[in-house]
Amino acid sequence: MSNKVYDELIAFIREHYQSKEAIPLHAPCLGQTEKKMLIDCIDSTFVSSVGKYVDQLENQIAAYCGVKHAIAVTNGTLGLYLGLRLLGVQPGDLVLTQSLTFVATLNAVKMHHADPYLLDVDENNLGLSAQKLAHFLENETRIEDGECIHISSGKIIRVCMPMHTLGFPAEIDRICKLCRQYGIAVLEDAAEALGSRYYERHLGSFGDIGVLSFNGNKVITTGGGGMLLTDSDELAYEAKHLSTTAKMPHAWLFEHDEAAYNLRMPNLNAALGLAQLAKLADFLKEKRLLASEYQHLCASFEEFDCLPAPQNSQPNFWLNALRFPSKAERDEFLEYTNKRSIQTRPLWTPMHLLKPYQSTLRDHLPVTEQLAEQIVNLPSGVRCV
Ligand SMILES: *Cc1c(COP(=O)(O)O)cnc(C)c1O
């Protein structure tokens, strides 16, 4: 059975990508400059964790994001793991975060033998709800010896980890202010948010630490990679130290003052990242144009809405999103488009519905559960010519 509205949207997507083939959700765009940088890197023989491209990528990302320090790591997941370690998360702690996220957010908590506490998201930006956070802190915690304690479990809350969903900014200014009042550090999962700004300020630069991902499906890629962002000299020093096996600086001695992984991004990946970063402004321009065209098209349909940019924000539109009135209609659209080789997909299954996180402590999650049933992501990658 054909659907005129869906066909119109599909025709627009095919026209935009100038393609009759399968259209992916978000493929990386790699070209001659990426090849050249990789060859340069190979010729230099510095292909591993030491090399000038890693330092250059760190400096350029720090400048772009408006933070004092950027520390390159092997991927976003381990960046979150390291960020939690730097902020002092201990086994048995609770870490405040959202159920509507990619599983890496929660896995990073579990790697510390700590437990997530799941809060609902904000309908307007899909990120951690500042309002629900305020309500939770006010009613379910108390401060004891400067520590924030979750009353019913008795567990300590040292860190809150909001995630900027699809590159839309959560109300991060409000979240940071609340957390400061309760002595809780903020780790922004900004894995999807490179290029996104809130009140002109780059996401990941509001909290104590922010983490970016450069996985193959993100706005720019290093193959695999991530970056910690921070304004703190002390946290930056520790991040570099703990991501390089905690080796004490010395010309030949191997001395390590803590047990720590090698989490350093290899130079090869950084070389790729530099070539990609040089194209970021063009990528963002194109992604924002596509988003406005999707919005324009959506305005003429009643079957679904396009999620608009939240107030005071300039999102990267990593993935554009449609919202349907019901799960049944949403599923029909997923079926219809994927059958026609247009890759569309729902948001992640909420974390509290996944096997490893079913018994996770949580607040009521009505917005999370509704959004997870109603949203679809549309092809949003840049055209690569
Ligand atoms: C991509 C992503 C990560 C993980 O990044 P990797 O570099 O793939 O490890 C973490 N959190 C969110 C929300 C992500 O989208």
C-alpha cells in the first residue's frame, strides 16, 4: 500500500542525496585530504599514541569548543569512563543520568561498579530534564558532610551525567547550577554534540568535563576516537596522566604511580581527525540547511512533526528527528522507508528496558517512554562529492 506523504518525503530525500541507491542514516564523508593525512602519518612512522597530530587535534578542538584543554582518547565510551574516574566516582555510588541515551553512557558508570539513577528527559530537547532533576534533588536527597546522599538507598551522588541527545542541547546551564548547589560534579556526554551551541557556547564546555565522540557515525570521525574537554588545569593533567598508563615523565625509566589503562588516541586516528575537522564548518552548514528543508517539508504535513531546535540553541542536527502521534504510525513509517532503502531508525530502547539495566533505580519516566515510541531519525549525513 502506498502512502502519498511518505512518498513525498522519500522523493525529497532521494533528490537531496541525488541517489537511487540505499540511503544511509549518517555515512562519513572522507576524501583526498583524509588520504593525504594518513599517508603523511604513515611516512612519519609515528602511527601510534605519540605524534604531532594528536597534539594538533587536541589544540584545535580546545580552541573550537572554547575550553582550556582537550585530551584525546581512544573512543567516547572510554572518555566517559575516564571522566567519571577523574570526578571521583567510587564503587557503590549513584550517578544521575537519563534512560533515553545510547548504552555507552550507562556502561561507563558500570565500569566503576557504580550504579546509574535514571531521570526523565525534557520533551523540548530530549536531554536530561532540569525540572525533574530539581524535583529529585529537593525531595529525594540530603546533604551530609558536604556529600549528596540519595535518601532511600543511602548511596552517594558525586556526578550527574546529562546527555545532549542527537546534538540538541539539554538545559545545561540550569543543570550545572542545580548540581553546584548540591555539591555534584557535571560530566556532559556530548558525544553527539560536536558543533552544537547553547547561548553561543559549545556543548561539553559547561560541565566540569565534557566528552565528544568521533565514531564513524558522528558529525566528524577519527575512525574511533573521543575527546575530553575541561577548563581545569588539574583535571586536564590527570586526564593525560591516567590515559597514558599513569607513567611518570622520565627519559627512560618506566615508573607508574597508579593502575591505569592506555586510553590515548593513536596518531593515525588524529591525522584523520584533523582532515575531518577542517571540513566541520562546511558539514555543519550543510546539515543545518538540510534540517531547515526537513522542517519546511514537515510544516506541510499533518502526519508527523519535525523536532525543532530548542530555544537559544544552534544544534548540529547530527540526526534529524520526526515525531509521530503513536507507535503504530511510527512503526509503519519505519517499515515503509526501510523497505524502500531509506535508512530510518527509532531512538535507542530506553535503558531501563534493557536486560542489564532493568532493575536500575529510577524516577518515573513518562516522557522517555513516550518519545522512545514516537521518534524516528531520518538520513542526515552530508553529501560527499
Ligand atoms: C556515540 C556515543 C557514545 C560513545 O562513543 P564511542 O566513541 O562510540 O565510544 C557515548 N554516548 C553517546 C550518547 C553516543 O551517542
